[in-house]
Amino acid sequence: MSHGEIPMSWTLLLDAGNTNIKLSLADEKGLKSVLNLPTDIRETSDSLGLKIYDYFRLENVSPGDVTSWVISSVVPFLDEILSRASQRFCGCPCYFVPGDIDLPINNKYKRPMEVGSDRLVTAFAARRLYPAKGIIVIDFGTATTFDCIVENDYLGGLICPGINSSINALSTQTAKLPQFSLEFTARDLEIGRSTAQSLSQGTLFGFADMVEGLVKRLKQKLPDEVYVVGTGGTADKLKPLCPSMDEVQPTLILLGLKMLCRKNKLIKPVQIIL
């Protein structure tokens, strides 16, 4: 913060997913650091609120300066917990997207309520960030989702297994398979000479080829000008193996929530002190 500028308020942005809760404080100037917490069914409003309170201390922000929580949640049991925590620890309201804040994008799903808020928020963010007529957003989360946007229409997409979910399924259902890394040493496929290497190569290149194949098929159903954006936990690991991916934007959903806050005047401008 430069001399003479005092932010009038902060907004806490939260992406409550099936595996992790991502959160960041936002003001008019941008986002602070992103905190990742594991999604835990044993969580209470107090236990989760204390973790968020520690994040405020880390960022040197007083809870009293946080004027709202804005939340995208696909985990219904967390919604009431987050609502109580926002009141107890910040004394402020929380707003759920799209329930409390409308998303200005045309949802073309046959049953619009079936679409997770995370998919709609990332679609909205991508539409505002990238000028291409057609956009594919690939979110590498608990599931790997491919979402298609043409102009201001969210068309729908594909849902595939997630890379970490697949690894966890292998490790829990096979007694003799070892732990392995998703790091790779070469851009070309290597024949695995150990079980760990075989798992690593098969997982990385298998998912990369899934991405390449599905993007190629989806582009055939979209306008000629299509921009492909990756987001989520393992997007950066797969980007070097996926030439179809034009860009990785790891905080796409939080940026979308911030855009919605600005549109709805939940983030106030910086006050200049003369």
C-alpha cells in the first residue's frame, strides 16, 4: 500500500469445493495471497472461522475491516457454516453466487440449476477476460471439467475424472502400488522402468492426451476462434504437455468473484488521504 492510501474495506472471496476451500481477500487494487484449506465434513463455524481469522492475521487485516464474504460453493453442508462464521468473526453478511448475486451470463443448460456455481463463475470470468468469440475453460479440480462459452452464452461442457481423484482411487484400491510424483523430466513419453515411473508417465500423458483429444472434438462444435484456458490445481503441470491450452489462470474463479463484487459495488474504491 502506498503512502496516503487507505483501503475502505476488504471483501473475502471463497471458493468452497469438494476437495479444497480457496480464499483470498480483495480490494479495489487486487487480490492478496490465496489460502487453500482442505474441505472437511467435521468442520464447524468456529473451527473454520478460526482458520480464516489466522489468515487475516497473516495478511495484517482486521476482521472488522472485512465488510462482506462472497462465496461460490458446491458443498451444501458448508453453506450454513460459512454464513455463521462470517457473522461471528467479521459481523458482516455473506453472499452466495448465484443465489444472492446474479451472474450476467446466459445459462443454456437444459436444467440450469444442475450447473455448479464454480463452473458458471469461471465461465463468467473467462468471458470478461478474453475477447475470443468461443472459449473453453478446463478446470482441473476434483473432477476435470470442460466448459464451453460462445459470446455471452454458457453452453455446457464435459465432466471427466480428476487427476488427483484418479491417483487417490489407485492408491486406496491397490495394495502394492507405490506413491509417485507428477513431475516429469522430458516432454516426450518415456516407457516406465519402474512402477512409480509407469504410474507417473501414464497419469501425466494419459490426462494430457485426454485434454488434447477432447479440446479437438469440442472445437469442431464451436466457432473458428476459440481460446482455451486452464485453471485449477494441476493445470500448470499439464500445460507443457498440452499445446491446445493457450493460457493457465490459476485464480480464475476468485477473479470472477472479484469482478462480480465490483459490478455489485461490494468492493469500494481506495480512499486517497491528502
